[in-house]
Amino acid sequence: MQYRPAGEDGRAIAELVAAEILLAQARGTWPHLKTCANLACGVCFYDTSPNRSRVWHDTKTCGNVSNLRASRARRRTG
Ligand SMILES: [Zn+2]
């Protein structure tokens, strides 16, 4: 399948993104597309885990930072 945007510049990009979203929804891949749970990061990634449970784009960077913060908060209140 081939398609082209009808608009130009930013509008063309928005049209292509909308077309890809519709295709992803039709193919069932849309739920795999996620944004990292670290708000300071914001990286988009494709979750390939069997139950789509990933929340960090990279556990070693964003996941460890978040887990360390939670651990320190528990120590302060505990
Ligand atoms: Zn991240």
C-alpha cells in the first residue's frame, strides 16, 4: 500500500503520522507503542515484551533512577 499526504510542511507530517496511527491500530501494533514512564525522558519505544508490561525505554537508565528515588523515599518515611 502506498499513500501520500495531501498537505505540505507540518500538515503533511501530521497526515502521515495520523495514517501510521490508523495502520498500527488496524494491525494491532498500536498498544505496543509507548512513551517512557520517566517524564524527564519522554523517549518513544516499541514494547516487545509478551504481556506489554514495559514502562521504561531502558531499565538500566530510566528504571534504575526511578527505583532509586522510590527506595530513598521509603527509607525517609520508614
Ligand atoms: Zn526513558
